Amino acid sequence: MTQHNKAAPLRDTLHAYEHLTPDVVLDALASVGLSGDGRMMALSSYENRVYQAHLESPVGSGDLAGETVVVKFYRPDRWSDAQILEEHAFASELMAAEIPVVGALALNGSTLNHFNGFSFSVSPSRGGRRPELENLDVLEWIGRFLARIHTVGAARPFVHRPALNLQTFGHNSRQILQDGGYLPLDMESRWLKAFDEAMTVAQGVFDSVGDVRQLRLHGDCHPGNILWTPEGLPLAGPHFVDLDDARSGPAVQDLWMLLSGERAQQLQQLGALVDGYDEFGQFDRRELALIEPLRTLRLVHYSAWLAQRWHDPIFPINFPWFGSSDYWKGQVDMLIEQTEAMQAAPLVA
């Protein structure tokens, strides 16, 4: 039983996205000079609202006429305009360096536009499938591009976007969960104890590694954010999408989410990624010790993310188990497992 009903569906509360009707999407496109033909499909995204839209192709129309675009409506009050524009600028730098990143289009003189209270961007639609990460050649190919992304990322720091560290993903997440009353009474003390032990060990690992280079990252480089075009087709290889979580942090953050399976399998995967990376950069092997601390921070941050989004009606529908004692028992068990993992020998490459 939860401490109170914050994790109960808020059926009577209108969320901002409930005003984002298909007509509003089409009117937003029209406000930047694009005419949708009415064909529209919602794409998978919990954080923002993202739509694939087809544009009309009248005679004498612009370069995008008849094309398919992706329209992203940013979650209100998550990022400031300056933070979103900084993400867009990073994507533009990457594309200028001929790195296959899908960035926002400049429309009406800006990559970020506003309509009816929403901030939105429009980008080209790119097809592709999830990369076959069991193929070591694919991983090596991705590693080469990650090195190139990080070379651009190291050229200058983010000014407005936050960093990924123990404070932002760890201790801030605990504060959100505890202050909001999202921890059930029967699990609160157990979770807080497991959290504190995990953060103590994580801090020790970060301290033992010492200072590592902080650079602009993709930040959420899991397989779903890489679109793969098979060889033999135009623009073959990986295309990196969704820099919405771009932050400053260590390079290994963009590598570890591509690993899976048992340790032997992860060693092979990591070896391929780093081999590719080293063709265009120099990966700091000390950062490999940060993989499990970073995995732990993501675990905690995920719970805080669910809590912060609970007022959005789509979250209680899709995550009904959040807030239950069983959920938090699972989180405690995973934190204990991660504490052990952080004390084990790190992966090598």
C-alpha cells in the first residue's frame, strides 16, 4: 500500500498534451509554412509527443513538398528554450561534420518554433531498423561514429544543459521520490538503505577512477535510438536519432547501453565498440569502471522520471505497477545487485 495516492491515476486532471489534437498538429505545421495532407501517425514516445506527418505536394511548392517529416512537441516545462536550442546546435555541428545524426530543420529562421503554447521542432523522417548488435562488425561501425560524435562533443561544453553525475541522477532522484511520497511505507526504509549503500560504492568508484574528460554526449544511446540502414542501400549504416537527453558526461555513457548478455558476450561487444572507437579517437579505458555506477544511476533516475511524469494520464495507463510494494521490492533487489556489480572487476577492452 502506498503512502498516499500520488501514484493513483489522475483521471480528472487535464494534462497539457490532451489539448494536442490532430488539428493542432496540422495548424502548427502550417504556422511554419508546411502543409500536412492529413496523414499522420503517432510515434512511440512517452517523454514528448512525436508524430510522423505527410506533406502535400502542390505544383510549385517548396523543397519539403510531398516529403514525410517528424514533428516533435516538447514536454512543457522540461527543458528551457535555451536548452532545446543547445541540443539542436549540437546536432547541427554533428551533421556539419558529416555524422549521420537526424537534426531539426530551420523553419521561419529557427529550429525551435512555438504554437498554441507548445514548443515544437520538425525534422526529416528517416527509415531504418534496430541495429543487429550480435554482429560485431555492426558494433565496430557504431563505435567509429561514436568516436566522431565525441570528437565534436569535446570541442566545446554545454552551457545550458545539465551534466550526468551522482548528484543529478542519484541524489536529486532520491529527493524527488522521498519528498513526493512515492515510496511505500513498507519499503521506504529498505529502499533508502539500499540507495545509500549503492551511492557510497558508486562514489568510491568515481573517486578511484579520478578525473575523466567531460564532453557533450548523445546521452541516451540505446539501440532504439540508432536506426540502421543495410549495406547496399543509400546512407547505409547507423543513423543516430533523439538527442533529447543530450548531457555532459564521460564518453562511456554512450557505449554501455549497447552491451547485453553475460560477461563473456559483453566483453566481445565492448571489444568491437572500442576497436571501432579507437580508429577515430582514443577511448580512456579507465572509464570502463564507470559502467556499473552509470547503470545504477540510470536505474534510480528511471524511478524518479516515472514519479515526475505521473500527472500525465498516459503514465498510469502504461506503468500501472509503479508505486506498488512489489515494484519497490524489485528496485531494492536491483540496487543490491548493482552494489555487488560495482565492487566486481570491471569489463576490459
